[in-house]
Amino acid sequence: MDGQSLDFSQASRDYQRIAMAIQYIEENASSQPALPEIAASVHLSEYHFQRLFQRWVGISPKRFLQHITKEYAKQLLRE
């Protein structure tokens, strides 16, 4: 395999992990999962997960969870 194939394959795995992490955060937002729990759900160390999430999403997992929680609270207030 050449370097480009390896890069694409790694990017694909990273994308899948971040998609799974986002789904995990959304499904468990009510229990406010901590970084170790979220990282474990996608089989990564906290350090590696934090960096990978920040790179793909643009914000930290904690900020993402805060945003999800805030949006849910706003929805409840509207209802």
C-alpha cells in the first residue's frame, strides 16, 4: 500500500470513531458522561481521543456535550 491509501484508511477509521463518539454523547447526554467514559466507548486513550475529537469537530468533547445539553434545555423551555 502507498502512503495515500494508509492516510485514507486512517482517516476513515478516525471518522468512524468520532461519529460513534458523537452518537454516544447524544445518547448519554442526560447522564453527562466524562471524558474517560466517552474515550473508552470508542476504545481510545483520553489523550488521543481529546486530540482526535478536537481535530475533527473543532471543539472539545466537553464543549460539545455542553452544547447538546444547552440545546436540549432550550427545547424543553420552548415546549
